[in-house]
Amino acid sequence: MDKTTFELGTIYINGVELKKTDSIEWQKHPKFNGVLTKSLFSGKDSNGNLSAMLVKIEPNCEIGNHIHEGKAELHEVIYGEGIALVDEKSITYKMGIISLIPADVPHSVKANNNGLVLLAKFTPPLS
């Protein structure tokens, strides 16, 4: 599987097609240079259950240390490699890695020379 698989996909909620993934524009992250996000669906779309986004971290860039107050986050690495620090514990991120970050736990992710793409899910959903 490569990053194109997700970027050319279709999003369904409760069996109903919501949108095509390639119809969603990448957005620059407001705090971290070299980080782009693509919001797949929001809490509004999921009846307040979950939000999900693709996160693209350009080569040698990073999402700096931060927390999501009251929100757990699940990372699924779908392309590339890097290092995540979760509550000061290092995790090698590569395709196939799944990492649960509990609510209010500090974490960061740095991509290696090839970049990194994550599927990030949040519960309760991000606003």
C-alpha cells in the first residue's frame, strides 16, 4: 500500500458515500512548517463520535510536541518513516505501525528523508 491508495479513496459513513478523498484540499498546518492535513470527516459527519484526517509530514519536518486536551488520537502509518515521541518514549514509525496516544499525553512526530503520511483519528472528535 502506498500513500496514493488513501489519497484516491472514498469515504463512507454508515454505508453512505460522503466524498472522494481526492476532492479534499491539503491544508497547511497552522503551527508546524512542512506539515499538511486533509480532513476526511468531522465530528459533525460522524454524529460526534470521531474525526479523521490524513497528515503529511514533508521530509525532515516535524509536528512539534503538543497535546490534544481530552482527546485520544490513533496514528496509522500509511507511508514513509519517522520517529514519534509519545510521553517521552520513542517509537519508530513505518508502514504498518499503529499508535494510540491517550488524551492529554504530549507527543511529536518527525519524518525522515522520505517524509511520512499518517491516518490520524480523534475521539472525541476535533472541532
